[in-house]
Amino acid sequence: MLAPLVNLLIVVASALIHRWLWVRLVRDTTRPGGTARRVGTVAIVVSAALAAAPRILVPALGPDTGRPLAWTGYVWLGVLLYLMLALLMMEIPRAVVGIRARARGRIGPAPAVAEPARVPVASVPRGAEKEALAGAGRAPAGAGGAPETGSTGPARPDRRLFLSRAGALTAGAVAATTTGFGMRTALGDPVVKRVPIRIAGLARPLSGLRIAVVSDLHLGPLLGRSHTERIVRMINGLEADVVTVVGDLADGKPSELAPAARPLRHLESTHGAFFVTGNHEYMFDGAEAWVEELHDLGVTTLLNERREIRHHGAVLDLAGVEDLSAAEHGSGPDYARALGGRDTSRPVVLMAHQPVMIEEAARHGVDLQLSGHTHGGQMFPLTELTKLANPVVSGLGKVDDTQLYVTNGAGFFGPPVRVGAEPEITVIELRA
């Protein structure tokens, strides 16, 4: 229902952003009516269309047919983000220069140009009169014979053009370099983080229990079967007792992406692999189908329910709730159902996709919540903005007596770029 409105907003936003980019990258760096300006204008129009295309056209084309467009469009979106940031940073010195120029203009009128000295014709050799008159009419020179800073003349437009071009080239270099670095990080192997977490009242036999945590694989047009195979291979090398996949497995339906997810059947652990839904499972109307697909792959989905993990004679409760976005589809997180009636002397670990669900988890006495969703912010400066909406963006935190661990996730959404938030797989080791 909201898709047409969202698409319209994307088109409008792309148009407004590219209008500003045209001013800074085309108008300010080219001469009116020239070929360079015409070519630059066409390039800006193509860029605006390319920036909007992945979100609008790729879902309609499907992950296979839309893959080339998705790669081109999403990579370009990453470049655009850092191009805009670089240009915005340059607006500061631009504004300072403008303020200083206006301040100089308010000081008073410019000094009058001295009239040419009248030189008696008889006192100069024949043919030197014109040279003397021209020399007397020149503006005074500063030190070294250079024109004064405040002088005006035909060189000033050329100077502005040179500075605008230099600024545009610098911004482009910064954007390309940052995006290239971010792509190398996003497409490389996730880092493995080992995090010991102490749980009050944890039975001694459970001390040392290893829980592998991964989230946000985001299988789709950019990340496919090879991505899943790499994640499975890395998790299996950790010798985990429990594997938890904390939502946002795919950006599409199993009818399109099931082959990409099938390596999950090879996950190895002592007590099995578990999954909870994320917002993207509902965004693409594929939650129920993914639950069935994962069941066939040997991965248990915890839909507002829990399982007993019996380890060396002791018991840990592992619970999972649906994502908050499930409420738009007639369900949603049900903590009472997932956590009610349990033996409160046993520790409980809750899988919940979004970190903001920690408030309700704390009210239900959860010892540890495992979440994803944030991607650690994925791309600076979004890494900082994400902190405004989440109690923890990445790593370990605490709300009341409930600990919260948020993983950066192993994939990405949108641009295949990560700056300041590397992909990760986490091994949590519980300790008494």
C-alpha cells in the first residue's frame, strides 16, 4: 500500500539532491553554453535516475534479472553519499570566503584610480609618451609587484572557476576512495568476535557454553549462495554449542532466494541452529514462507516460544520473539507467551531482532538479549545517527538487569559499503 508513496518520495529526494549536485559540480565548474556543461547536465540526470532505480525497479525485476542494475545503482549510491558529505564540508570555507567578501564591500568605496600623470611631451623621447601614460595609469602593485588582494578584474571569474573545479575533483577523489575502502570491508570476510558474558546465577555446567550469533545476512541481488556458504563455513569452524540467526536473513521471498539460503542446512553445533524473524522478512511478505524453508533446512524458528538447552546436565532457556514489524501483519512479539511459565531459577537468553525490544525483555526478567538490525550503523556518519534510535548500536550494553548484545551483522543493506562498522560473526561464551 505504501510502496507507491515511498517510490515517489525517493524520486523527489533524488531530484532535489541532484539539483544541488548540478549547481556545485556542473554550473560552478563549467562555462555557460559550453559542451562540458551540456555533458555534465546529462550525467547528473543519469545519476538521479540511477540512484532511484535500485529501490524502484530491482524488486520488480527480481534478484537475478535485476542484479546488474542493483550492483550499479547501489554502488553509485555509496559514492553519492560520500560525494555529498565532501561537498557539504566544502560549504564551510565557501561560506567564510563569502562573508569576508561582503564584509570588505561594506568598509567603503574602493580607492579611486589615480589619473595618469601629465608628462610634458618635450621631456620624453619620441615614442615613449604612450608607454609613460600607460605606466602611470596602472594600479599600484603590492609587494613583489603582485596585484592587491582586493583588486577586481577579469582574473577573478577564472579564479573562482579554478577553485570550483579543484573542489569538485577533491570531493570526487574522497568519495571514490572512501567507497572503495567500504566495499572492500563489506565484501570481505566478517571478523570473528569472541565475547565473554557473565550471567548471574548461571549453573557451573553451563559456564563455557558457546553461542554463535549472526544476523542480517541480507540475501538478495547482491549477496547470494557464496555469501551463505562463507558464513556457514566460518560458523562451523567456531565449534559452537548453539547457533543463533537473529533476523533479516533475506531481502526477498524463498521463491526467489531459497537456493541462496540452502547452505544453512550444513550448520553444525551441539544443540542446533535457531532463527527469529527480522523486519525484512515482513517487508517482503515472506516471513511464513521463510519459516517453512528454514524448517526444511534444519533451522528452528522461535516464533514467540522457547526451547530448553540441556548442557552437561544443566538447563538454559533459549527464547525468541517475532519482530516488531510483524504487528502490521497480524502478529508481533508476544513476551508472555515466549517467557511465561518458565522456571525463573534458570537463566534465559532471548533472541529479538531489534535492540529497542530490550525494554520489554528487561521487564520480563531476561538475562541476555541477542539482537542485530543496526548493522553497527554500516556507513559513517550513519554510525552516529543510529545511536539516536537504539539503546546499543554495536557490542555489549545493559538495561536494568538485562544485558544486550548487538551484532553488526554479516551482510549489508543498500550500498555494498561498510565504513566504521565491519561485518561480524560473534561467539558469546557464557560464564558463571
